[in-house]
Amino acid sequence: MTDMTIAMRDALHHLCRGGASHADARYYPQRDDETLAVVQGNLKSAERSVTTGIGIRVLYNGAWGFAAASSPDALATVAATARQSAPRGTCSLRQIPG
């Protein structure tokens, strides 16, 4: 088990011990992408991007809470934010013009 797997397991156990009836986490390890655009043999653009993140979903008192961050180092904050958002979970409907 990786350190991140252990940390996520501990965060989910903490949420469940705190009264959540369900908790799950998603971890997106670092991914490096490079994109090159070539037109008629000429390089037009070169881009590099790095993506990573973590998200936690929790069901508490019948309401869902969710939080995410682009840094896996924010795991504890993400877990706390997901838990805090659950009791305030409401459905907001809005008419889309068109």
C-alpha cells in the first residue's frame, strides 16, 4: 500500500467514525501531458501540463458532501470540507434561459 492509499483509508475511517454512513475518495496521481501541433512539417505549438488531485464524497444525515483539491497534500482539509458541506446539502434548481 502506498502512503497516499493509507492516508486516504485513514481519512475515510475518520469520516465514518464521525457518523458518515458512506465515504469514498478518488485520487488522481500526477499525470504529465505534452502536446505538439505540427502543420506541414512546422512546429506551431508545444504545450506541457501536469494534473493531479483528490476528491472526497461523504453521506452524512442523508445529505451528500463533496470537496476536492488539486494538491493531494490537502487531504485532511478536503475530508473536513466534504464533511462540513454535507449537513448543508440542499438542492438548488435554476431555470436555464433558452
